[in-house]
Amino acid sequence: MGVFVYRSVAAFAALKMAMTSISIIGLVFLSRYRFMRVLRVDLVLYAVLLVYFWLIGYEIWMLQSSGDLSVL
């Protein structure tokens, strides 16, 4: 992914969003199945949702606490 960041930030963002979207769509389609007959896929989907909420909150916290730091 580092190659995309240095070449084009837009390409990096588009690829990252596309990979995430495809993964989430796959989990939604498979939500009624069990992974290895043990773990329900819908529980994984909820875990991913919680992680994304945490990540968004963390990024908001970082933006607010950056103060006078200059952006590259």
C-alpha cells in the first residue's frame, strides 16, 4: 500500500475503500453461515462494525488533540 500512498493519495484511498467494501459485502452475503462450523459470520460482522466505530472515534480524537501540529 505504501506504493499507492507515494504515487497517488486518491488511488490509495480508492483501493482501501474498495477492499473494505468488498470484504464487508462478502461478510453480509455469508452472514448466515458458520466459519469452520464454530464461529457465526454475523458475529464477525458485528465485531468489524465495533472496530470501525472505535477507529473513527480514535481518528477524531487524534484530529482534535493534534492542536498546532503541522500537516505534512
